[in-house]
Amino acid sequence: MGSSLAMQLLLFLLLFPSLGQGVPWCPKACNCTLPVNGTSATCGPLDSFPKGLPVDTTFVFIEYTNLSQLSSDALKGLPNLKELHLAGNRIDNVSSGLLTLTPTLKVLDLTGNTLSELPSGLFRNSAALHSLVLKGNRLQTLKANWLEGLVALNWLDVSANQLQRLPPDLLLNFTALNILDLSDNMLLELPPSLLKGLPNLERLHLEGNQLQTLAKGTFSATPHLCYLFLQGNKLSNLPSSIFSTLGELDMLDLSNNLLAQVPDGLLDKMGQMRVGFDLSENPWKCDEKLCGLYHWLLNNQDRMFFKNKTLCDSPEDQAGQMLLEVAKKRVCPKQ
Amino acid sequence: MGDVEKGEKIFVQKCAPCHTVENGGKHKTGPNLNGLFGRKTGQSPGFFYTDANKNKGIIWGEDMLMEYLENPKKYIPGTKMIFTGIEKKGERADLIVCLKKATSE
């Protein structure tokens, strides 16, 4: 480019600092910000990946439009890409080579597409990826080889899919994983060893599934878990030791399940519950078998969410009473 | 009228992974939200916002948040925020009531 043309371009950019469209280096379907830390391109409406994005592009937003095809060389020429936001399109498959040339990718958002599977090896070059969001797709399962290469993954969101069962080896060696979201699926059970390779897990979302129980030892390898969401399942019984390794738990949500009884000591070894706990919307059977729970409740009542929605379902003479009130009145053997 | 207790649970579940609310709270994936109400978009000091967010140019209040939190990406195309939104109006109202309280303490 001749220096006078460069000067003209510079003058043009200086005079119109926010004008990103119609500038020669930004594709027609896109709006590009001026490069400061690399170009940020927001594109659409369109139905195919725009060609000609500048080589310094770090952020690409193509959302809520009709993108359905992502060819394997779609991201060719974007070696600096850090974040790829593709929510709300019609992407039903991804080529295994898509991310080969974007080793700096940190964030991939594929929320709200129509993916039913992922190719194995997709993330082989994705050692920098820290956030992967697959929420709201049509995944019925997840295979370990789909996730190979995600050594730095911090946040994995597979919520609102159609997951029924998960392979036990799915999450081995995800040592960086802090947040795992499996909510709003159709999970009938969790393999007991599912969380074995997640020593740094801090948040686990399992709300809105079909879990009837949790296997002993499910949380034995996640001692730093702070937030555990189990509401809206079909939990009717729990092993007494299930939460005993969770000494740092700040929030436990067991609301909207089928819990009538819990074993003695279920909640005793848990962390401080600094944020709170929710036992509401369960069919509590308020007899003497719940004495262990009554005792714990009285010691932790200031952190109890929805006290007036945590009610006894039975026996008849307790039905409709607040669990906490029964705990206060019931004469239990000394603990 | 939103329910603060419900809002608190929604915040912990859906917002707390990326945002703090208290005065002096740190930025995480998203900005600290203290002082949000009555402030223009993209102004939490020290956070690197996208131009899309900074240039939206509205002042955050209950009505704006009601619209935004239904689908943030539609309200601010080009936002980095990864959150599909809260469909139920009642839940948004609960969250907003909680936010108003927590971000002004």
C-alpha cells in the first residue's frame, strides 16, 4: 500500500473512530471495532461464515442469525482468535478441523444450536480454551474423545441438552475445571466416578434432571466444592456419607425433590453453608427419624432459604407445618 | 413486587459465577456490579468491556434490566456476556429486586 493511501486511510479512521462498516478491512456483513487489542467483529444477518476478516481479529460474534455451515477452513486466517460467539444459529455439525488453526482460542460459545454430536479431535489444538458452552443443543450423550485436548478448561456448560447417561471416564484429568453445568438434562444417574478427575471443581449444577439418588463416594474427589445444585430432581434417598467430604460447601440446594426422610448425619460434616441451603418443596415426613435433621436445622436456621415453603407432608397431624417449627417443638433424644 | 429471597437464589445460581456485587468486590469473568443502578452501561471501573457494551449508552434501572436480562445478547449484540437470559418475568423481577439491594450496599 502506498504511503499516501495509508495516510488517507489513517485520516479516514481518525475522523470516523466508530465507523467499522464499509471500511475496506471489514467484511460487508460485519461491524468491526478499530483494532486496539485486535479487531472485534460483530456479524449478521448471514448464513455463512464471513470471509476476509482481518488477521488480527480476536473476537468474533455471529449470533441469532442463520449460520448453519461452518466449513473446516472457516477460521483459516484468524490465528489470533480468542473468543468465538456463535449462539442462536442453526449449526448442526462441526468439522473436526475447525479449530486446528486457532490455538489461542479461549472462549467458544455454541449455545442454542442443533448439535447432536461433536467430532473426535475437535479440541486437539485447544490447549488455551477455558470456557466451552454447549447449552441448548441436542446432545444425547458426551464421549470422552470429543473433549480430548481441553487441558485448560475452566467452565464446561452442557445444560439444556438431552443427556441421559454419561460415560464414567468422561472427565478424567480436567484438573482446571471449576464449573460443570449439567442442569436441565434427562440424567437418570451419575456414574460414581464421574467427578474423580476434577480436584478443583467449585460449582456443580445438576438441577432439573431425573436423579433418584447419588452413589456413595460421588463427591469424594471434589473437596473444594462450594456450590452444589440438586434441585428439581427425583431424589428420594441419599447415602448418609454423601456430603461428608464437602467441608467447603457454601450452598446446597435440595429443593423440589422427593425427600421424605434423610439419614442421620447427612449434613453434619458439611461446610459452613455461608450462602445458605434450601430443603423446600420436599414431602418431609416429620417423625422422630428426622431428629438428626431437626438438630442440624436449629443450629443452621439463619441460613435456611424459604423456611415457610419447607413443610411437613406427613404424618397427618404434622402436615402443613413448617419443618423448622416442628424441629423447635419436637422432643428428640439428646444428641 | 419481586421477592428478594428468590432473587438471591437466582443470583447465586446464575450470576455469581461471573459477577460480584459488593462494594470493592473483584472483577471476575464479568464486572463487579456495585453502583449499577443509575449508571451508564460499561462503566464499572477497571473492567475491559466490549465497545458494544460501552456504546449501548443507556442508564441501568429496573425497566432496562427487565429487558436486558430476558436476552442480553439481543439487547447488546456483541456483548462478551455468555448468558441466554431469564425467560420468566417473575424471576427477572425477583433478581432485579435482589440486585438493587445488593449493589447499593
